[in-house]
Amino acid sequence: MSIAPGGGFSAPVLNLCRLYARLHRAILREHRIRRDSHHVAQFNDRLLKDIGLERSEHRDDPSFGRGAYWRA
């Protein structure tokens, strides 16, 4: 590891740490979305209707808004 003159880590090391942290958060978020998607897929039609969803909505939109980020 490279130590900067001020006693902290150098900019390239900090950039790598930040990149790793962002990647880690993205992987955790993707895992959470997939887990929740599988959980909702197990609900019966009556329960989905009670919470205001339809099975076709759940199946047709697996992105959960992730595509909106890239379109902006």
C-alpha cells in the first residue's frame, strides 16, 4: 500500500477502495432484489391482489426500476 505524505492513503489506493465498495454495494443490492423477486413469485394471486399487484406485472418487469437509472 502506498502512504501519502500527509499520513493517509494515496489517491489511487483510495480510488480502488471506493471502487470495491461500490461494487460490493451493487452486488448486495442485486442479491436483495433477486431474493425479494423470488419471494413475491411464491405469493398466490389472491395475496398479490390484496397488496395491489398482478402476477403479469411481477413477471414482466424484473428490472425493478434499474433500467430507469441508465436511461437518465
